[in-house]
Amino acid sequence: MKRHKTKKEDLPTANRKVLSLLRHGMANAITVREIISLTGYKDQEIRRSVQELVVKFGYLIGTSNDREHPGFYLIESEDERDATVQNLRGRIKQIYKRMSTIRNGELSRIEE
């Protein structure tokens, strides 16, 4: 599904601010910690903004756990797109395992 990007000037303020800090390419990724220090936003606000920028407004924002280039960035190549999809798949698997364990785990009382 192709989605047209919303113009930067039409974005909500928080999303526009976060987007303005993102740079092109994984080598230029910016961490959540850096965004916090530049904006004063909380971790969850930044992550929600990135989520909205991708899903609601059509921006292709990569995410990397790479030691040399961790953080968020604007995707500019197929390799970066593939790396982000792989990263997200790994996170989905981890979340699914956790969910399954909780769903199927035996409830017990905590003894004090």
C-alpha cells in the first residue's frame, strides 16, 4: 500500500519537531536519548510520534539497533528498508514469545 507523505508544515507540532531531527541514512541515525535532550519530550512521546509519522503520515523511518548507528533515521535505500523490516520482525518475535508465555503461564499467588 503506497501512502503519500503529509507535508511537514501540515504535521502536528510534536511530529514535525521529531521529523526535523531525523537525518537521511542509517549512518546518521539519532537515538531516542538524543531526541529527548533536544526536545524535552518523553521516551513514549517520541516513539508515538515516530509511529504516527510512519503509519498515519507516510514517512519511511528506519530503526536500528546497530552498535555503530543506533536509533531512528529516514530510510534512503532498499538495504535500509530491509534492515528495518528485519529489525521489526525480530521485535515482533520477542513480543509474541512474551505474550504466549503470559497467556499460557500458570497463575500463582505471590507469597509474602
